[in-house]
Amino acid sequence: MNKFTAEEVLLQLADVLMEYLEELREMKDTSDNGFVYGEKTAYTECLEILQLWEDAAYNGLDFEVEKRFPL
């Protein structure tokens, strides 16, 4: 198994979270499936935490997460 630097892991995690949020954007949250809202909330919070990284803006995380991916 390959080992990655912390920066590489953070960037990969950010990419995966944004990919998941893009996929969820297409899904409608219904009363039958409240799980979608929970997923969106969790991924959004994770991205906001990644933005605390000192190099976040330099690496493309310089946006308001909830504006790009509204809940």
C-alpha cells in the first residue's frame, strides 16, 4: 500500500467530499429519505473543517461551502 503525505491525503479527501456533494445535489430529500440531508450536512461540515488547514485557500478550498453546496 502506498503512503501519502498529509497534504496529499487532505487534497484527496476534499476531492472525494466535493464529488459526493455534487452527486447528492441531484438527489431530492424526501420525508421518506432524510438520510440525504444528513449526508449533505456531514460532508459539508467535513469540508468546513478542512478549510481550517493553513494551506486550504492555496489548494482551492477558498470558497463558502454552504453557498457552493446548499443544504
